Amino acid sequence: MVSLAALSLIVLLAGTELLFTGLDVLNLKHGARAVRESESWVRESLDVDDPDRMLAYQRQKTTLSRVQSWLGVALVLAVVVSGLFGDVVGMLTETGRSTVLQGVGLLIGVVVLSRLVGAPFDLYETFVVEERFGFNNQTLGLWVRDFVIGLVISVAFSAVIGGVVLAAVERLPTLWPVAGWAIVVGFSLLMMVVYPRFIAPLFNDFDPIESGPLRDAVDDVFDRAGFECEQVYEMDASRRSSHSNAYFVGFGETKRVVLFDTLVEQMDHDSVQAVLAHELAHWKRGHIWKQLGASAVQMGVVFGFLWWVTTSQWVYAAFSLPSVTYAALAIGLLYAGPMLSLLSPLTNRLSLAHEREADDFAAQTMGESESMTRALTTLAGENLSNPFPHPWYAAFHYSHPPIPERIRRLRDGTDGSSRDESTDSASSV
């Protein structure tokens, strides 16, 4: 007989998935209707010759993602509710190893299985969907290489972070939530340094932009923005995909700006400068630290919830678990995941505000808004992005305002200095 706690988990996971499936359907219908009503704007402003192709791309990507998500929910519920998860934990406890090693072993197993389950979907997305729409430049050999390296990195980081947190649970029985929170936040800070210097180069080449017209354009926008950064790189994104973007990462002497080579190829220098100014705003306006602070608060709530779960005996009885904390932690995370997803409209509001502020900063830095407008339309058109998401869908899924809203806001002000913040509505750039 299924316990009340297990039934609540089924309702939470399946209900959340059903909600997001409904939002997907609503969004696809809304987008198709809006694109057809604004077909001339899509053709002329976004330079999309075939709007139906844009809609088909969104439809196929959405469907594939939702099928994968439903499969994940079904597998999780089958394993947990059937008692198989409790059996696996029981076998781990019988090994006689320390609870830290048991928990790390369980975590590694989950990471490996999730990557293996996701691999067929990633293969289909890359070599069928992306290939069909002309985005894929990746070979099967490169995909396999990326998969293996990504799996090794995921296992290594999961083992280290999971092991440290579980060691804190064992040695600090009353204070481990605080220690665990500090470990996760510290890891987030560390990754801002480690990722660009050691992990990203395992997948892409980063060539410093040291001289030439592009470097002159970069230096010019840095001077206008009052910003200093010697590490400016062009990344060989075209090795895998024709999608384009740019991003800013790091802090202090480790900060760097990365431009996709596809973005440099698709945009004129003024538009590239506007994109750079937008990215620099996230540093100049303290968005990176504000986002980190918001994430830290969120993690604090999660660890508080996990503390309650692990100290409540119901979780062990409801799921037939041995009395080991790492098993209760795993169940607690299954509850926390969908709850965080349901709260995403609240957490997205901060990011939306930061993106609007970054657009304003780009317009101010450039002294005009047309360069940023051209950059946005190029990104949307080249990437076949959905320009008209349904407001409900955008509330849950969009950390950036929709392209038409961003363009409207940019054009409402002559220099980017006077925008009406009341026009809020429902990707780095």
C-alpha cells in the first residue's frame, strides 16, 4: 500500500510535470498565432524567411524536452515508490562502509544513470533536430568525447561536493545544514574561477582577441563603460553549433569576456559592442553578486527544508528506508526540486530586472539603442528563438524578457536613460 507521503510525492512530481506540459501546449499555440499575426515583422526584423520553420523548430525542441522530462519523472517514481530505492540503500548499508562512502556511491550511481538516460535524447536533439534545422556542426566522435569528459567531470564534482557535505552531516549532527549551505555557496564562488580556466577549455578553444578591428571595438566599448578587463576571448562555438551568444564570467583578476565566433560572424561591430556593453553591465551593476546572494538565500531555505526532512521519522517509514541520513536527503531533494520550479516566477523577477537594466546600460554606453536592437533581432532570428512566449509560460521559464519587449523598451528611450519600468511582462544576452 502506498503511504500518504509517497502519494504526496507522486502528486507533486506528476502534478508539476502536468502543469509544465500544459504551459508548453499553451505557449506553442500562442506563439504560432502571434507569429502569423506578426509575420511581416518576423520576416523583416528578424530576417526569418520561413516563419513556419521557426515554429517547427520550437515545436520539436519543446516536445523532445517534455518527453525526456516525463520519462525522468516516471523512472524516479518507479524506483522510489516501488521500494527499489530502499532496497539499494539497504544493500549499501550492508557493505559496512562508512555512511559517507555509501552516500557518495549512491550519488555517483544517480549521476551516471541520469547521464545515460539523457544520452539518447541529446543524440536525437543534436543529430536529428539541430541537424534538420541547420544548426549542428558536431561529429559523432566529438559528441562521444564531450559526453565522456562531461560524465567524468560530473562524477568527480558530485563525489567531492557530496562527500564533503555528507562528512559535515556525520561530524556536525546539529550544525550540518549551515556547513552544507556554506559548502555549496563556496563551491559556486569557486566555480566562477575554475570553470573558465580549467573546465571550459576542455570543450572549446579560447583565442585571445589581442589586435585588429575587433579588439579595437572591444577596447572602445570598455573605455566608454569605464571597465578594465584584459581577458577577452573568441570561442570556437561553430565547431559544434551555429547558435550564437556571448557571456561574462569570473571576478577580480579572473574575470573574462567570451564572444562566440558565430556571434562575431553574424553581427557588425556596433552590435558586438552593444552585446559587450550588456554583458559588462552585469558586473558594473553588481548583478553577479546579487544573483549569487539570491541563490544563497534559496539554498538556505533548501537546507532548512532538508534538515526538517532528515530529522522527521516519517520519511524513513514512508519509503522503507534504513535510518541513514543520506537516504532521507535524497528523498528531500525530490520534494525540493519541483517546489523550486513552482517558485521560479518569483526567482525570475530578479533576473528580468537585471536584464532590463543591462539593456539600458548598453544603450547608454553606445549613445543610441539601434545597435542593441540589431543585436537582439539577429540573435532571435539566427537562433530561431520564440519571440512571442505566452506570459504564463514566460513567467516560469524566461529569465530574460521576450525580444519584442526588449526592443520596445530600447526604442521608447532615445539614449537608454529614461525607460518606463511599468511595462514589465513576460538567452546569456
